[in-house]
Amino acid sequence: MRLEYGITQKTPIHVLLDSGCSTPLISTRLVDKLGIRCYHHEQQLPIRGFDGAAVQGAGQKSTPPLNLQHRSHHSKEVFEVAPLDPAADTLLPFWWISEHPPQGAWDSSELRFSSPHCLKRCTKTAVSEFSLSLDDTIAFDPQASLIAYVSASSAEDPLALVPPEFRQFLGIMDLHR
């Protein structure tokens, strides 16, 4: 696969499809080599190895969304940064494998991502666009509720636009989160 970072940088990488992994991981070594700017977590996230022990040096920062490319298949993912074995630059978790089922990976040397999902949603154009989709199971779930929304405003003080019935909650509203 290739990792796209920045406008033109496409770097060949070694990817391990790891059914025991629960979050995408990228090696500290590769992040440093490519100079990928990362976001530092306020609190360290618990990243555990296959033996259940905490992975030292992991869970402290994550990447911005990065594009992974294998031929015409594209996927945009946020990775947790962790020290990995030198044989792998990234680990992709079980949920990623389920969402992007590889064909040919087990019985030939020709890896393909040709599921209907991937053919429709894993194109360069699709991962470049910002899109939202409605999940009908959530829309009609009586337990679901609105926890936040994003709105663009040209007002100098967007909090001044908060409706009167919600002003009692201004103390928990924030311009940055």
C-alpha cells in the first residue's frame, strides 16, 4: 500500500491486517521519518499488546486523517501512533478488514478490494470529499439524542446566537470543542 501525506507525498508502506487489533496503528518510526504532524492526547489512551500489557510509548498522540492507497482503492484513516515491529509500518484492525474485505489475500499473491462497498465508497474522489450520511437505525431509535452539531457562523461571537432556552448551558459550550 501507499500512504499519502501532504499534497504530493506517497510513500510505499508495509501494512499488517491484524484481526486482533482494535484501532489503526502507525509506527512512531514512520511518523518521525515522514514528519507527520500529530495531535497529542490530553490523557494517554490505553493501547495494549496481544499479551494484554500496556504498550510503552503508545496512546500519546494520533495522526490527522491519512489516505491509504492500494491501486485504485483508497481509505482515509486516523491512526494512533505506537512503536511497532520494524516489519510493519501500520496495523489495520478487524473492523477495517470487515469494512474493506480483501479478496485474493489468502489464496493468491494478488490482493484486491472489489466488494460493492469498496467499489462505491473507496475511490480517490470519495475519500477526498467531506460527506455525512444518515443512519436510519439511529434516526428512529427512541434512545438516541442530539449531543452536538456543527454550524458555520460569520458572527464575531457565535455564542450570542444561542437560542434563549439554551443559554443556561453556555457554561459548558466552547468555541473549540
